[in-house]
Amino acid sequence: MNQHSRPQAIAFIDLVSQRQRLGKAIDDAVARVMGHCQFINGPEVTQLEAALAAFSGARHVVTCASGTDALLMVLMARGVGRGDAVLCPSFTFAATGEAVALTGATPVFVDVDEATFNLDASSLKRGIAAARKAGLKPVGVIPVDLFGQSADHDAVAAVAEAEGLFVFDDAAQGFGASYKGRKLGTFGIATATSFFPAKPLGCFGDGGAIFTDDADLAETLRSIRVHGQGADRYDNVRLGLTGRLDTMQAAILIEKLKIFEDEIAARNKVADRYARGLGNLVTVPRLASGCTSVWAQYTIRLPEGTDRDGFAAALKAQGIPTAIYYPKSMHQQTAYRNFPVAEGGLPVSERLSEDVISLPMHAYLDEATQNRVIAAVRGAVST
Ligand SMILES: Cc1ncc(COP(=O)(O)O)c(C=O)c1O
């Protein structure tokens, strides 16, 4: 490299390499859909649901139009509404609390664990107390498997059981990970996931799925995703949505699911090398005992006093993109700041919003590129 050449830019998430790897398999899958023209509810939708059930161990899978719809549809099916409180972590993507608010119920925000970024069961108890004080009826909790790591499902279930709440897992980032040897998709009453292109298992547009062992819930969800249909689509027995995953996306996901385990293994190798290369300088993500991650994000915490914007700019100058998930926790957002929070506040969520930063992470990050990222982070933190 001479002094005038710019370092080659690294992809934050490399969809192009995956597309090249899958090449003809995806082309053929799309061509099959173009051949039969059943763009809605084509045979690939049912095939994908069966493949996702086999992969996760869940009895029923209902695909849908997005991760947000997956969250909303389950809450609708449960009849969650005005006067109800649903507890969720504040340090998450907005869709988690948004789905609750869209039903007319109240999201009550709770804090997360400093080491894993996932819901803190002791804050959950304080959130339930805050909900009751606000005159609300706590009915459920939505743990989030943030950045790809499974939440502490036993700890959440213990509090939920004692308080009579349902547990509904938001695995939009964590699908493919496991907890104590069990794949996500099998905890609580149901699990929601997203197939947004940047997710560990993503399609070529928007998509999502719901996993459940409850046959009645699955049947209600199938009705909700087609405007609350009953005997047929012009018999409307409940409120619903245009909530379907289209056939083209299903066909693409069938092919992507075949290489998903292999991609998860590759992501874990990247995470291990990052941890070895950076662990003595920044706070690297920690997997809790019994938890695995699919590394939707590789999120580090910078040493106290580091200028995060300056750090990001130093990496950018070397062609290395970064992202901040999330610059504000939900309870700090304009749309959500009037909803209740757990007693004692949410200090961990607020701290994390100030010092986290995510590094490039995907299954196609070769060792030379990983070394570039590691060297750049080390250089930027030490200066
Ligand atoms: C934690 C979490 N929940 C829900 C969603 C919503 O998924 P979608 O973008 O497919 O609606 C996302 C994805 O962006 C997410 O990260």
C-alpha cells in the first residue's frame, strides 16, 4: 500500500460472500417459485415451517411477515391489551416494547445484566412491583436473546412462574443459539424471530417466524396472519393482519437454513479470535454458563474515559465499520419515555448505551481481516 491508497473497506455484515457461496442453489429456488407462481402460501412456506421445526425442536412454526409481526401476533393471540403490563428489557431494539404498546398494553422496562446484556431477573421483580404500583396487571415478560446470546431462561421462568406471568422469548437476534443444551424456540409459551437480511438467519427482505409447542396458539396465529380468518379468508372471526411470509423469501430461507449451523460455527470462531486478541484491552462479550451465541453482533465495551466517537472514527479511517447498538435504551426514547420502569431505575442499560460499540461480525470474515480489526481496535484504544 502506498501512502495515497486507502485501506480496503471491510463489510460489517457480508451478504455478498454468502450470496456467492449459495449461488445456484438460491437461483434455482427463486426460479422454482417463478415457475409455479404461488407467491403467497406456496409449497415452500410449509416446507420451511417443517424445516424450522426440525431445526429448533419446536412442535409448531408459523412464519410471518417480520419479527415485529411475530411479537405482535402472539400478544394479540393471548388477548393482551389495555390495563395489562408486559415486562421487557430496556436495552433492546425498539420492536420488543413497540409490539406491547401496539396492543394497547403497557411495556414496563427492566434492567439488564452488565456482563451478558440480557434481562436481569432481580430487576424483573422490581419491574413487576412498579407495574402493580402503576395500577397495571402484569401478565407477561419478553426476555430478549440480545446480540445472539440466549437469555438466562431458567432465572426468567422462576420469577414468571412465581408471579403467574407468561414468558414469550424475543429471539430475533438469537435464533440458532441454545440454553443448557436446548435450542431457542422451545422456551416459554412461544418464541419470535426475525429474518431481516442482517440477522444471523436472514432472507432477502422482511420476514419472521413464531415457534411454539401449543397447537391451539399455533392455530390462532395462522388465523391472525390472514386477517383473523375462520373457515375461509372471507370469514373473519378475530382481528388480524396481512402477516404472511411470502413464498420467495421462504424458498430463499430453505437454502440458507442448510448452511446455518456451519455459519454459526464460523461466527463462533471469529468471536473466539476477537476475544483472544482484545480481551486484555477492552471488555469483550461473555457467554454465561449454559448459554451459546450466534453472534448477531460482536459488542465490546470501551475502557472508561475512551472517546467512543473518536474510536469509531479511527477505525473508519482504516476501512473498518462499527455500529452502536443501542445509543439509547428504550426508556430513554421519545416514544417510550413515559412508560414505567423497574423500581430503582435502569442504571446498567443507561451505562451500556454510553460505552458499547459493535465490530464487524459475519461467517465470512477471514483471519487476515480479523487481524486487521484486532490491530485497529488495539491501536485506537491505546492512543
Ligand atoms: C430484538 C429484536 N426484536 C425484534 C426485532 C424486529 O424484527 P423485524 O425487523 O423483522 O421486524 C428485531 C430486529 O430488528 C430485534 O433485533
